[in-house]
Amino acid sequence: MLPSLFFQDTKGFVEAGPSLPLNAATWLWKQRGESCPYKAEDFEVKLFKAKPDDWVLSFTWPQGLSPLSRWSFFFFTKDYQPLGCYTMEYDDDPGSSSIWCCGWNAEGRHLNYGMIKKTTEGDALSHCLFLLRKSQKG
């Protein structure tokens, strides 16, 4: 849901940023026939520069909110051209010390970059920046 919105209308996506995580969680719970137990303040939304001309919109999801991600990173240029969408997703095993590094492309395909040890948001962001730069080199 969020990746397709990001690639279709990056500027609108970024401008709507603060409301997006709760809207996505509410939609997911509705699909399961349940009401969403979260409030807007349960999600952290940040916008910052990744390099001089590139930006990242970051969402931190409440811990334990499976099947959602722990973090989502949406990279775009200063002109709102989408560069990439990456997520750090929970493992199915709640006792696992790993998290899946995944991405989405503009065609809506879910990409799996493998498991990494549970990490900090900064380390996750650095890993996603590495993957983004690698993909831009061809």
C-alpha cells in the first residue's frame, strides 16, 4: 500500500507523511475485521537529508506490530523523484534476534535482501543507503 503510493505520487506522499503510518495500520486491521489499537503518537515520522540533494522520509512502527515493519525508509530527490523504498521487517519468530531487510520497487515487487541482526534505526538507515547506492550503480 505505502510503497505504491510513494512511487505514484512522491510529493503527495511526503506531504501526507505524518498521517500515513496510522492510516496504513488502520487499513491493515480493517482487512482483518478488527479495529486498530494504535494512535498517531505511536508512530515516529522523520524527514531529513540523506545527502545534499536526496531526502529520506522515515517511519518507525511500534515494536511488535507484526506483520508491519520496524522501520520504513522512502528515499527521494529534492525534486520529488522516487529513488527507493526499504523496510526492516519483523521475523515471524518473536524470539528471533534478526530482522528482514526488504524493499519495494516501482512495479510493486517486494524485494528481499536477507536477514540482518536486529539493529538500531541509524544502522538500518545506513544499510538501506548502501543498498540504494549499489542499485544506482547498476
